[in-house]
Amino acid sequence: MKKLSAGMLRLLILLSVLFPVASKAQMELVPVDHKVYPFLEMMSMKGLINYNNASIPISRRAVASYLVELEKVKDKLSKTERGILADLMVEFSYDIHKNMDKSYSLLQEFKPDSVLEIFSNDRQKYLATYADQHLSLFLDGLASLSYRDFNAESFPKAKVTLAEIGPRFRGTIDNNVGFYLQVTGGQSFGGDTYARSVAAGYDPVLMASTKFVSSKFINAVSGYLRYETDSHIIALTVGRYNFEMGNGYIDKLFISDNTPPADLARFDIDYKFFKYAFFYGNLQGDSLGVPLASKSIVGHRLDIEFSPAFRMGIYESLIMTDAPFSFTFLNPVSFIQGVDLLTYSKINNNALMGIDCELRPHTNIGIQLSFLVDDLNFATLTAKNATHDDNKFGYQAGIMYVDPFGLSDLTAILEYTRLDPFVYSHRTNESTYANWGISLGSALPPNSDEIALELNYYLTNRITLNFLYKHQRSGEGFLDANGNLTFNDAGVITRNFGGDVNRGDLDGSFYNTFLMGYRVNRDIFSFSARIEPVRQYFLDISYSLQSINKLYLSKTSIDQFLYVTASTDF
């Protein structure tokens, strides 16, 4: 090989400075339910990467960069963790190496003598792929078959079998624009209208499939267009997808992924020690069963990392039902509640704000504290008012312990959550902090508290076991479906004790006492296993037992749910 002259070498260096080659990066987001997030959080707790789980999803580029960091220190991982990392390195191979060496395209490479490639463990499988200097495109096929058995004492038993199939398109254009579209459809088998209504009540995807209960059909769509600058500091996303915000380990007070995806526009800044996110979107809402013409949400969150051992986030949001769109709230740099008071001051707008933080006092241990303010009235904050109470708070504290007491591949979480009466609900039922009737924040009902213990164990790199126990205490009681006051056996009128996120009737009419009302205790035991015997083929088994003790009736019922799902994703 000929040696370059000194002059030619200087010219090449100059050209590389003046005209740098753009680094290729995938701008698509990794869905919030992807297995990579708990793995990254576990690695972060061990001090191997600096990752913050308070705002997801993140881009495939970002995930790839974390995996590259872990590959450099994989000698510090357990055997199972190295296996998980190896699987992820294959799945994100194109994002890391920008080639298809670890990929298999069924439609482009299929040959009769290579049919077993669809069961390959060494390559990430797709239906079709394409990549050049301007465009990357990946086409996946999704299919699942799910059996669900609701063996309950608190309501009539039900069984249903669901089948779904559909494509997923994703890719990046010119290293800056990511796109994503997933469309699935299917139907139920072996269940009547009642069984489908029960299944929809425990699955937000089915709840958002408007034809499912009446005519068996399932439909789900998510997709977005996302732009990210070359510096990866600024990003803009427009579309429909799930996202999470908050430091909660088991559930989050601010934004969780418990609801169907919402349509929104989101603006992000990610620079060194701080992250900022602003979002504006539409929700599905109703009032006493009557669909609303419009229901919107605007919110933002700022995360600041003071050190790898301490980070903090502050946030606020506003629910609006009086206008489908308003430029007043489109400003990403503002105090939303202040703007609302100065501009509208309408009681039907529902505002909340909060603060949370995470402290990592020692390797493998994390502690998070979260505080949510739904309503605040200083006049009744320190002195009880016999007639009303405008203060509504949410509290959460949790501890995560990775490899507790030297037990490798195990993560233990203990978390306490408390929600005051009427948290997330509102005096007008139109403005509840909910999407499709499901709380945007914690799944815990208001006027309740909960202590939860979760154990997540990687039996192997392809078998994950999860155990979750929750003890909940709730105060219930509200108006009936016709909006009439209900009466107890003594003929006394029952007021709303603020235990239903969708019913804010009479909020502010009484002094709210925590757990006042019809007392209910729940003990919930859940076990799930995800088995991936072959790359991209999954078997999910989930069993839940709920003991519901209605103390006011001295009656306990046992509900048991069993889900068995076989699926593939390639």
C-alpha cells in the first residue's frame, strides 16, 4: 500500500474538519415496554452506565450508545447479564455497526434450503430491510394468540381468546428524521359480549378498540414522526405513542403507561446534566358515559442531574375540555398553571404539579421520593375547615436494591404510594386526569394507599420471572350511575368519598378525611414469566390472585386471572 505524502495527509485532515462525515444514527424510539429499560436501569444502579429512567422512551441511538458502553465492561457482568447484553447487541446491531451482518430478511433472503433461518438465534430477523446513506427501513411482522381466564367471585366468570396480527414499519431518513408505524388487528374467539367487556376492562388496548365489545374486532394503531438534531440535543416528535415520566420504580405519579397511547406533539432538550420535555396532545374523555367533543393535555417536565448519585425532576400539567386547541398553551417555556389563571381561570380546567428525586447512596441501591400536588389551598392547609378541603396530594417513596444480599440477577423493589381523596379527579367529571377513563398517573385509586413489593429475576438471559405483591387500603362510595345520591341501610345519604378517578362529584363540599368511606382492603399477588426459547418467539404466562375484603360488608371475595400468550415479533 502506498504511503500518503505529508501534504496529502494534511489535506485529508483539513477536509475532515471542514466537511465532517455525518454519523449515522437511528432516531426511532424504543417502546416503553421493551426489555432493554429494566436492564439499563439495573446496569445504572450498578454504576456501569449513567442512565436515567425518569423519562422514556429514548431513541435507538441512545440505547445503542449504552450497550456499547456496557460491552466495554462486560467482564463485570454476571453470566446471565452477559447473555442479555449479547442478545441486545444483536437486536441493536444495525444501530451500533450500521451493517446488516447480524440481520436476516425473510422476504429478501428466503430459500427453501434455508427455511430454518426463521428460527435463528444468532441474527435479528425482519420481514424486509433496506439501508443506504440516506434511508434505513425495517419491516416487521407481529402476531399473537392469547387466552385469558377471569375466574372471579366479585363478578361473573369469563373466558376469551384473542388473535392479533399486523405490520410495523420503522426507519430513519438522513440520520435526523425517524418514523414509526405499527398497525395490528384481530378478533376474539370463544367469548360473548360480557366476556369481551370484562377483558376490555383489564386491557387498555382492548378498551381503545371501540368495536371490540360489540363486534369482536381488535384494532390498534401507533405511529409518529421524529426529528433530532445532529448534536442529539433537541428533538421534536409528533404522533401517537406511550411515554412515561417520573421516578417511581413500580408505578409513576405523573405519567405512566397504564393507558392507551395518546396523540401529541412533544419537544425535548437533552443537554449534559438536564433534560426538558414539553408535550401538548389530545385525550379520549367522557362525562358520565357521554363522549366529549374535546379533551386536551399540556405539560412539561425538567430533570436535573446534580451528580450521578442525585437527580431531581419537577413537572406540571393541565387538562382542558373547553377547546380542542389553544395557542395560549403551545408556549413550551411558561408556567402553565399561571397562564391558565391569568387567561381563563375556569373551574373545568384541571391542573396538577409535583416534584420527585432519586438518591443513590450506594452501589446497587436507589431511593426515590415523589410528591404530587393536585390542588392547594393555603387557607385550609394548616387549619381544618369543617365545610370543605381543597388540598389533594399524592405521595410515593420507594427503594430499589439490585443483587440484594449478593443474589445475582435479582432486583427487589419496595414502594409505598398514597393518594388523597379526589386526586386525579375533578369537580367537573369532564376534566379528570385520565385517558379512556384510566388514570394517566398511578393505577392506584384515589383515597387509597398501597405498599408494593416487586421481585424481578433473570433465570437465564431468555427467561424472566416477576413477582409482585400489593396491599391496598381504599375508601369508596359515590353517586350511582344515574347521578343520584345513594343511601346506606340506615337511610343516611352517602356522599362521594373521592375514591373514583372518574367521579369528582361533590369535591370541595366536605372536609376530606383519608380512607373515610366504605372501607375496602385488597391483597394482590401477581406472578409472570416471559420465556423466549428462540430469538423473537415468546411465551408469556401471567397469573394474578386478588383478595378483596369489603370491610363495610364483612365480605371477602377472591378473583383469579390467568393469561397465556404466544407471540412473535419479526
